Amino acid sequence: MVSKLEPAHHEMRYRYLGKSGLRVSKLSLGGWLTLGGTVEESRSVAIIHKAFDIGVNLFDMADVYSEGMAEVVLGKAARDLPREQLVVATKVFGRMHPGPMGAGLSKKHIIEACHASLRRLKMDYIDLYQFHSFDLDTPLEESLEALEILVRQGKILYAGCSNFNGEQVTTAMELAINNSFPRFISSQPCYNLLERDVEETLFPACKKFGVGNIIYSPLAHGVLTGKYTVDEPDPPGSRSATNGGKFMSRYLTRENLQRSERLKKLAQELGYSLAQLALAWILRRAEVASVILGVTSLDQLEHNLAAGEIKLINEEIERIEDCL
């Protein structure tokens, strides 16, 4: 049982999410492929409780993660935690049931998916409700109207998006401003040392409209932990050999593995692990509010959370760039 008293916050720093008043831990916990999935329920709950004890307040799920089980597990863990101190984030877009209305960002699907997420979470409201992807088949005005209904009903507090590009964020924000729809306070892109496209257009758009970024896949599906090498790109028991393999092919190139090996050497020289260096490199950016960790053990959680204490100096950042 976790204490309901204020957790020890001295090890964790908080950042405002965009221009909102919502403050989130700069390292957060996510449930994709892990919590409620590859990590059994009791261990998932223990990881969530430990993260909260260390000062993590942002927990990021999606309805499609492990077919709803990620939300169920977070709901069970949250029963022993003070709800007012949690920032519960989840997403809508992916297919949750058969038939023509089982996915997407139609008003019907968004409203029903939100109700279903609340049932799984066993909560009265969601702090941050995010569009999981851009829907080319539904007018964005319709999707934003659905958010307005949910905000008015008190079922969601804030809105965000995931996997939107700079142009899509701009369009959404202009529509929201011109029509008094809820504005996105967050964007959730994939960003790491090996995949930096968002620096070109997404980050500038987010900066212009006051949207904070919550980063996923900061370790490139494990490639930036150093366990994958040119000589052994498929170590036994690794994600590439199991459930996450289909997401990893774009990272497991010879060039990326060579970069990873150079970065690992530099990290060791600086006194960090490669994972800690990779996380600290992302956190140095002003556009980033929080970085999502996907962990499978308490040791991994504590190790990665330590990256929040690292302050990279310019010379170290230059040396990181040289490794790429």
C-alpha cells in the first residue's frame, strides 16, 4: 500500500504543459506494450506506485494499448493513490470494436471511446484526452466539437494530440482559436537521437501556439540502451525478438547500431548509461514538457528516472552530435 501523503518530490522536476496551468513531471510513465501487456498486472501496479513515490505524476495510456488493459491496470493502481495528484492521460483513434464506427475521430466514436476509457479506468474524468492520430476521413471541426462536449460535461479537463505534424497542429489550433473549441495543450511525437524530424516543423508550430511536447519512444524502442549491437542486433529475449519487433525494423540498421555504439562509449566516459544520456539529451529542449518511459521493472524505472538529474553542457551536446 502506498502512502497517501505527498510523495517525495525532491528528485523530480515539473514543467508546465504548454501554456496551460497543468504541471507534469518531466519524466512520465507510459503503458504501450508494457503495463497491462508484457508486464503482468501486479508488477504493473507496483511500477506505477513506485513511479508516483519518486514524483512521477503523468501516466500516459491509450484505449488501444493491450486492448484496453493498460487503462484497466492504471485504474487499479490509482485506487491506492490520491487522484488529485495524478495527471491521467489517454488517447482515442484506434480500432476498439468491429463495424464502421469502431475507430477514427468522428464525434460518435470520440464520445463513446471516452466513456469506455472512463469505465476501464474507473474514474470520473480524464486529465488529458489526446487524438492518437490525425483522421483524414473526418472534418477536424467535428472532432474538436466532440472535445468541447466532453469538456463541458466535465469528463475531460485538457486536450492534446499525438502523431500530428506541424501543419496539422497549426490547423487544429487555428480552428480552436477561431471557433472557441478546446485548444491542444500538448503534442505527443516520436523523438529520439535517431529520429529527429519533429525538430523541423512540429517543434516550431508547437512553440508558436504554446503547445508542450510529451515525447514517446525516447530510446528508439531500446536501440538507445546499448543492448543491440552490430555483432548482435537480435539478442535473446529482446524486444526485437519478441512483441515489439515490427516497430523496430526502421531503427535496427547498421548505421544506427554504429551510432548507438559510439554514443554508448561517450555515455560511459561521462559517467552515465546510454539510456540516461539519450533521455537527458531530449530533456534539454525547451519544447519538451515530459518524456515517457516504458519500463518493465522497478530497477529499470529507477535507473531511467535518474536521467532527470543530468544537466548536459554545450560541449557534451556537441560531442553527442559528433557521434551521430
